Amino acid sequence: MSDLYTELLVQRKTPASAKILKVLMIVATVFAGLLGFTFMPLALVVFVGMIILCYFKLSSFDLEFEYLYVNGELDVDKIMSKTKRKRVASIEMEKVELVAPLKSHELDYYRNNKGIKIVDYSSGEEDHDIYAIILNGEKGMQMIYFEPNNIILNDMRRIAPRKVKTM
């Protein structure tokens, strides 16, 4: 039997609050720069600090998630501004309790559970097929949102048929 290797890239939808925050940060930086160059030298220090803050924070608003699925193990990488990559999750099917569509009734018990941590690695688009993975791992109970393709779902179902529910 050969190894199954699948990559999937999902672009995260930028929320309106992030767009507003971007504009506010840029306006505040320009205002601090104008104020520093015309009136107060102390505002120049604020201006330099704002430039550094903008450099690091603005890049984190443009997000993509890459799913790398290899033989029952799903790795999720967060890609910021198409330049920085960080592994945010590594999920083994042996530790998964359930994989189901987000709107499925299979998840009702977990939605009402206050002790479960929700982590979103999906695009945030409501019309996309978003699934939830219920994982009982080192960080406790987690509900992880992601957007698998049919290849990933079919192999997850092949490895753990009772754990994977589809539409």
C-alpha cells in the first residue's frame, strides 16, 4: 500500500474588524509622524514605535492555512503574508474522537460543552464546507474547524470509519 500525501491551501477571509484596525494603525502612524516632524520630538519616538508595530501586526492580518495530510496525520500550518510559516497543529487520527460537518447534529454535545476549546483553522466563509475535529489531546478537549477536500475526508474515513461523519 502506498502513502497518501495531500496538501490543501485555504485563504482566510479578512474580517471587517481587521480591516478597520489596519486603517486605524496606519492613520495613527501617519499622525504621529506628522506631529513628530512639526511639533514634538517625543512624537518621533512614538512614530518609530508605531512603524515597528505596524510592520509586525499588519503582516498577521493576511492569513492562509495549509493542511498537510499524510497517512492519518493532519498538520496545519499558518502562513502569514505569504512569507512566515508556523506549525499550529499536528493531529493524529488515533487521538480524534469525531470528525463531522460544522452544522451536523453529531456535534451538539460538544457545542454545549463549556470545557472545550474552539480553534478555527478555516477560511471563515460561511458557504464553504467547514468540518470540526473533536480532539482529546495534550491541551485538553478541542474543537478544531478546518476545510478538508474529498481526498482528505475519504482517507480519514478509511482509517477511522466510525469517527468520520459526512454530510
